[in-house]
Amino acid sequence: MIQTVNKYPIDEILKKDASFYYVIPKYQREYTWSYKEWDALYDDITENLEGYFIGSIICINTGDSTYPRLEVIDGQQRLTTLCLFLLALYHHLNKYKEEMDEDELFEISWIRKTLQNGKNSNKLILLPQVQNYNQDDFSYVMHDNGILAYAKKVQNYGRRKIYRCFSHFLYKIEQDLNESENKVATLLEIKKKVCNAMLVKIEVSSHSDAYILFESLNNRGTPLTAIDLMKNLIMARAEKVGLTVDDCFEQWKELLEYLTDDYATQERFFRYYYNAFKNKLNEPFRKDDLKKKDPLGTVATKSNLLQIYEKLINYDLHGFLDEVLIAGNIFADLRNREDDKTPYRRALLDLARIQGVPSYQLLMFILRNKEEIKMSEETIIKIVNLLTIFFVRRNVTDYPGTRDLNRIFMDAIAAIENGGVCGEDVYHTVKIILSKWVASDDLFEKRLNGDIYKENTGAARFILCALAQKSMTKETWTDLWEYKQYEKSNNNVFIWTIEHIFPEGENIPQVWVDMIAGGNHELANEYLQQYVHKLGNLTITGYNSALSNYSFEQKRDRTNKDGKYIGYKNGLEINHELEAMDTWTVEDIKKRTDKLVSEVSKMFRFPE
């Protein structure tokens, strides 16, 4: 497993005229250290005695005996940072060349030859991985400071981590120089401490050994997520089953492209994947003497996620990667429907907008097996629409609770699988399962009559948009979910937004105090608490951050710079009665609430 373990000073790890070089594999994470880690390394080295221990690195020798190529499995952050630290010293030392003697000038040459590759002066001792331009930025900053003769410059390199690290060390060293009477002596003292800092270098014989060791030592630096650790398990397993690390990494990278770089989305996918295909995934692990039906786990949670996937990866890595890629593609389609041309595009958009993501585990199962269970597109649309109704009622009432959602959809999957259900019967099976949990009509109407905006703004927006769009035709269709960049910030905002007719702010404008409470501020505040977030006081208008301060008439008649109505005369059916009104009172709010609650109850009635 371990070939060699030795403790070396940095001037041996990064050796002048070295006959070896370090390579960061492309499947490693990009360079992630930032100010906290840079300052910690700088302070550790400069504030302690020479020979201070700064950690370990794990390498695999993938070159030949005459020219070793050391693949860095653990330690890329530290090695990259040390090289940039030395480069910053090199930059500062060059400013004082005229004041230096021959021995001191040798120190400048030593840094240059240390950062260069001993076999080729236009190559480097360290070859970073390529993500986020790490390798290009590293080469260019070396070229820009005289270490490399040529390097390609990429746009915006000064904004990324590699250059920012180098610049930060320039600043840290400059601070020390400002307090020093002998600049050269200070710089050489810092260089000496860097060169004598100690690292443990561990060389292993295989990727598998490297990743096993990596897991046991990984208790420092940027913490690894469960998804990072899964990747490491895959890389460690690859060569044991006749796969290449590069091929496995390419498949892993493709999967993460489906899932985006958002960790919460990645984790959700892996939980849903297991929950959706739990029966099939557990089959190889069931034994006659094993009483547990699901030896891998009843349900995937944050705490058991890695344990489940370690067993799946070790059992059949090739099959696992193939299947998880198919599921990842389905998951991506469920999440990103805007450009999709399938007949169920709009239905899936509605489900996403009403926060129906927990049902994706059921839909992943249905779409992965749609040929086997004979699913037509019409039946899929019916199921998605049913799920949308379920989640409208669920998110308005907060029933069932969040912890029950996984069980509901896993029960539906089990009912389909165990019953051999196909075709239209899949819809009926899902409906039966959901009917046991769906919020009752009485509870739904009660919550619709409450402070719906305050309780769940997302559900309120969905309902208002649904009310506004139900009377639209192809010719009058308006996308009420369209975004644009707000002029006063870099944030995207909805072009069409929820508007409180009676303003929601605590400082009620006098014109509204007069209209809604006959000039009585105390009564106006009482009405504010009781009615402002009711469904009847909400509508949809064009975006304007200052609209709530306007009078009713100004809101009703507001136009944009082109003279187009974007207030209550904006043409949306939901505003039809408002455009004909001159005042707005508590009685108006009550009356409109009753009317809209009745409409919403009919629109989202769960089928018998």
C-alpha cells in the first residue's frame, strides 16, 4: 500500500533543478483556499521556529524511474499555495537586487529554479488541474514574474483564486517589510522559514491505496462533502475493477453537469435516487438469513448517504455509473423545463413553481421505467397535474409535514412495483396513495382565508398566477414567471410580482389611512394586521419597488415609460374588477377574498 513515508523540508519537496514534477489530476477539486487559509499558512511559517510542521501530501509515482511524475491525491491546496508564496518572495527580492551580494543573489536564482521544472526551464515543478482556469492562471502568474518564458493569458485571471493568492502574499510580505529596517534580511529570513518548514510526503503505489489513505487523513483544510467522498470512493475503486480513473471521472463530471454545482441539489438527487430505486438497489444485498428487507437502509438521509453509496460503488461500479447517469439526466429534465419540447413541459413547470420537488423521486421512477410500465404522455401529464394539486394544498396548509413526504412517494413507488401496475392504473394508484394524505377541503379553505402571503409567499404567488392565467388564450398568453435584471442591482426579479393593494408596510401612507379607516391611524393599523395578507388584498402587477407607497388610483392607472398600463389596468383577468373601482375598503377585501377562495378551491380540488 504505502511505498515510502518521509518528512522533508519544503526545499526538498520543491527541489531546485528537480528531476520530478507534481501533477494535480483533473478530477481533483479546483483550487479553493482563500484568505483564511492563506493567512493561517503565512502566520504558521513566519511566527514559528524553523522546521515547523505544516501537514502532509499523498502522491502516486506515475512516471518512470528516470523522470518521476508525482500525481498529487492530497495536498494540492498546500503545494499550490507554497509555490505562490515563494513567487511573492521572488517578486519582492527582485526589487532589492542592487543592494544584494553574490550569496544573496543566489537565493533569487534558487527560487526561480525551484519553481521551474528541472528538465525543462519553460515548465513548472507543479502542474495544477485545469478547472476554473487554475492551470492557465498559475502558468501566467509565473510568466508575469519571470519564471516562465511564455504562457497564455486568459481573461479576468486577476479576479480568480490563483492570482488573488499571489497578490495576498505580496501584501502580507509588504506589511512585514514596512516594519523592517533591513528589507533584504527580512525577505531572506522569511524564505529560510518557508524552505525549512516540514511536510510529510507519502508515496503509494495505486489510486485505490491513495484514496483509502486520503480518507483516513482528511481532517484538515477545506472539509469534504459527502459528494466529494463519493467521488473519491469511485476513483479508488476504478482500477480494482478494470476501469480507468479518467473514464470514471468523465462520467462523474457528466453527472455533476446534470446536477449543477449546488451541493444541496447534488445531495437531494442522491437521496432521491436511492429512495426511487430502493427495491432494485437492495436486491444484490438481500440474503436468506438477512431479515431486513432493505439492508442498505429504509430511506436515504444525510447521515447514511455515504454509507449506502459506498456499498453500491464497491458492489458494481460500472453498473452504478451507467444507471446513475440515466437518472441524473432525468433529474435534470425535471428541474429545467423551460427549453423542453415534451407535452408535459408546462405541467412540470407548474410542479416546480409550487415547490413540488419532493415528488421528483416518484417521477424519476416513472420516467426511468415508462416503457416497462406502459406510460403514455397523457398519463404522465395527469400524474404531474395531480401532484401539483397535492402540493398547492400541502403548501397552503403545511399538511402533511415535511418528514412524511419521502414516505408518501416511496409508498407510491412500492405500490406500483409490488402490484405490477401499468398504464392508466399508475395514475389511479398514485391518486389512492395521495388521497390518504391530501389536506381536506375544510382545512384548505380555512388556510386560504388566512394570511396566505405571510404563511407561504411562494404558494400565494403560484395561486395568483394560476388565477390570472386561467382565462388566457394563445393570443393573450402572458408569462407571469418571466425574469429580468433589475436596473438598480444585479439581481434578477420577476417582471410580474405580487402586489398588496392595501400596502403592507408599517408606515401606512396618509392617503390610505384616510381611505381605509376614515383618517383613524389606530384603526388603519388594526386593519393592517387583520387584512393586509389576505388573498383578496393581493394581485399581480408589473414590477415596481415603490408601488406600495402609491394611492389606490395611482396603482390602478400606473403606466410604464412607453405609456402601457402595468397597474390594475394591465389587462389581467385577476384585476378586471379592480380597474373599475375608485376606492378600496375592508369590505372590498372581504368580498374579494370570499370570491377568490371559492375559485381556488374549485381549481385545486383533489379528484374523488
